[in-house]
Amino acid sequence: MARMKKSQNSIGIKELKDQASSIVQLVRDTGKSVIITKNNLAIARIEPLRKTDYLQRLLDLGFISTTPTQKWNELVLEGPVSESSLAMQAIIDERESG
């Protein structure tokens, strides 16, 4: 595990480089942030992601999408239906007949 005192919430960048896995594990296990320092100045923070933050990030990146609120029977089919599209015409006919 990373060499940090229980009351300490910061670690030098060299220690981060040497012990990155342990520090990430510590953040995950404790749920507490760790400040990264360089020359005794805070330069960054490693903090645990909350579940909502994680999901929002995936949404923002386009990796997942929300469930559509529109129901299938409310979808509007647009564009002309050609003679060769018998299946599409059958779907439209069925929807119109209720």
C-alpha cells in the first residue's frame, strides 16, 4: 500500500509514479481524495468517481445513451413508401387500422 499517514491526504509526484496502483486502490477503498504535489505544491487531485459521475461521463462521451422516452407506437414514419417496400406498407397499414 502507498506510504501515507492516515491523516495525510497528499503524496509527492515521485511517490505517485512509484506507487500509482496502490494509491488508486487506496482512493477506491477509502473513498477519499489524494492531493498530488510537486516541490511541496499541490498540482493535482485523484478522487473517487461517484456512480452518477461515472454514468454522466459515459453519456457525455457517447458510450451509452439514455432510454428513449418515446414509445414504439408513437414513432412517426416519414418519407415516401415505394411500391417495392411491401413490408413497410404492411406496417403502416396495420398501424392505421389500429
